[in-house]
Amino acid sequence: MNPPTDPARMHRHDEETERLARAAFDYVADRTEREVPLDGPRPAAELDKLVGASVTRDGLGWEEALRRFTEVLAKATISMDHPLHLAYVPAAPTEAAVLFDLVVSASSIFGGSWQEGAGAVYAENQALAWLADLCRLPAGAGGCFVSGGSAANLSALVAARHRAATLREGRPARWRIAATAEAHSSVRSAAEIMDVDVLPVPGDHRGALRGEALRDALAADPEEGDGLFAVVATAGSTNLGVVDDLAGAADAAREHDLWLHVDAAYGGAALAAPSVHGLFDGIEGADSVTIDPHKWLFSPFDCAALVYRDPASAAAAHTQKASYLDAVTRDEWNPHDYAFHLSRRARGLPFWFSLVTHGTDAYREAVEATLTLTRRVAAEIAGRGGLELVFEPELSVVLFRRKGWERADYDAWADRQLTEGRAFVRATSWQGEPVMRLCFVNPRTTVEMVRPLLDSMFD
Ligand SMILES: *Cc1c(COP(=O)(O)O)cnc(C)c1O
């Protein structure tokens, strides 16, 4: 038996924690001040050698733990905010949002209920109200922040089905949603989790859902609409950055009494940009909207907004009931009633803080700047003999071909950019053909940085 030690020793504030605090602040200051290296993944066997077993009985001490993180682990993670991270959907949190994230962590906030987190919930709701307003949803719209677009889409569809189940008598043979093939993978995943079928709606030449195609699919439905409860429209498809015909989707959904969920996880940020705002006409007809501030609204991970036109219908689906929850006050706004969760980090606060610090004009300008950059890159590609645009970009995704390249050529080139620490890029496919895809969300990225990347496709 070891001699008795102080069980509160981990919670004591002493000289060691003062030194750790300084080291942590120094790390943060350094990470925010300097140009970040791209970094990249290492094989697990290499990390085994460099980090090894770090969980031990006696602990390594904070200096060694921090060393293993800063010298090895942090370098084995890609910097999502590197200006030439153009793969998937990158991130570009503002310094205000990042630094305030530390404040949120230190404040030990329970963001689930008004009773425990009123101040945090109040502030988050102001940020949600700005997003609801951009969507032109009526006063009274609201919701909560969840971990990501996947969680938001699932929670919205659960609310939609709950409403449909309340309105009908008996269960259908199968519950169903209508969506196109370009709807995000998380929508099909949500359908599987919920054991719901998908009525496929054919997309147009860019995969977008059009009102007429939705009407035709609903008219031709062999089940005559039985069990259908929602239409999912995408406002900024992940692969192409294309916005569905939201007005057409809203009209058709209304005619058929279907819940319209608009998945704007990536593209919703562009609602703030006057040059493309018109693409979102009809979003005001949505019953629920997903927008991820951790994608293109400059918030750190993880932060996704879920807004409902009629929050009460979502609360009916999601409110958890138990004797130990009887004391939760019900006459105020409880974020845990609006998604599949109970405990939650007040993850909307860093977004709120940055929005309040900089003002909405700064957001409009930053999103607009990435759209301008995207158009300039597209023009640059269109002007080069060996490259070919697949489409003019609608938002901030550019798809293009390097003439003569197969999938393996794109992958080898992309791998080389990463191992050389220059850029993180990934190919995708469109209609079965491999193409290069660049996604811009970082206002620090410039066309001058992108040119040499395009040049390197001819090395
Ligand atoms: C990224 C994305 C999602 C998933 O969001 P996560 O935050 O990664 O869970 C859903 N829908 C669309 C359109 C997306 O682009």
C-alpha cells in the first residue's frame, strides 16, 4: 500500500498550476500569432515510438504530458485553419472565437438548461436569432447549438417525424423522407438510424433538387405519400457547393404537408453575403435549418446551429422526462429540449463572442471575400490550357479537371502536397469521374497562394 496522499491534490491551485497556466497561455499565444504549419498524420506505429503509453499509475507530470502533445501529437494533426487547407470543408476560426473558447472551458458551464446556464443560453440565443433572421424565419424561431451538422440533421428529422406521428392515426408501413443523391451522407445516416426509407428525388445537371422534380417524385410515389414526413433540401451541397431550389421545395412540401428541413451546414454562412443571398430565396419556408459555424462562420469545433420555425414541435419530440428532471424549470428556454442531448457544452458562445466583438458587417465581408477569392481561382483555372472547370462555382467550392489525369494522378499529387507541407487537397468524383475539388472558407487564403498550387499540377 502506498502512503495516503491528498485526494484533492489534482484540484489544488499551487505553483505547479501557475506554471502550467503560463505554459498553456504561451502555447495559445504562439498558436494564434504565428503562421501555422500544415502538419499531417503519422502512422500509429510511429506514434507508438514517440508517445508510447502515456496513461500511467503515477502520472507523467504536466511538463512531460504537454511536451508529448506539442512536440508529437499536435504535429500529427492537420491544422484545419491553414490557408491552403482546401480539402473537404476546412475551418478558419477567428482569434476572438478561439480565445473565448478557453474562457468557456474555464467557466464550467452547463449549457443544457436555463436554470443552470441562463447567461450562456441567453447569449447563444442571440447568435441563433441572427442566423434565424438571415433565414427570414418568423419571430419565435429558435433551437440550440449541437456538435455538428450530422447531429443537427438527425435531431431535426426526429422532430419532423414526431410531428407527423402526432398528426396521423396509426403507424405507416414505413416512415420516409424525400431527398436527392447529393444530400449529405449524414442525411442517409440519420434515415438509417431512424429506420426510415428515402424516396429518391432526381437532381438536375448539378445534382440540385428542383421544385418540379420534387413534385413529380411525389406525384409518382407508389405509396401515394404514405409515411412521408419530410423533404430534405441542401443549401450548399458538400461536393459541389450548389444550393437547391428552396422556394420550389418549400412550395411542394407545403402542398403535401411535409416538413421542410434545409441542410445549410456548409453553405448557410453565405446567407450573410449579399452577392449570393438570392440563391437562398425560399429558405424562409423551412421548418428547420442546419448551419455549422465551425465550417464557414469562423467558430472553432464543434459548433452547429439547429433552428426550428416552431420550436415547440421540436421540444415535444426531444424533451427528456425523469423524476430527477422534474425540478428543471419549464417556462424558460432549455437547449436540451431541442435536440438529442442533455448535458451540453455552451458551444455557441465562442461564435457569439466573435460575432459581438466584430459585428455582423465583418462576417458579411469575410464570407464575401472568400466568394470573391473562389471566383478568381475559377477564372484562373478557366484560363489555363491544361485545366478545365466542371462548373462555375455557385458558392465557395471549385470542381475542375487536370486534363489527362486519372484518379491515381490526383491522389499522388494531393499526397505530395501534404507530405511536403504545402497544402491539403483531396480529389472527389462527379458523375463517376474523378475531379479535383477545392473548398474555400478561410479569409486568409489568397489567389497568390493558390497559383503555385495549380502550377504544381504540371510539374
Ligand atoms: C458537413 C456537412 C454536414 C455534416 O456536418 P458535421 O458538422 O460534419 O457533422 C451535413 N450537411 C452538409 C451539407 C455538410 O456540408
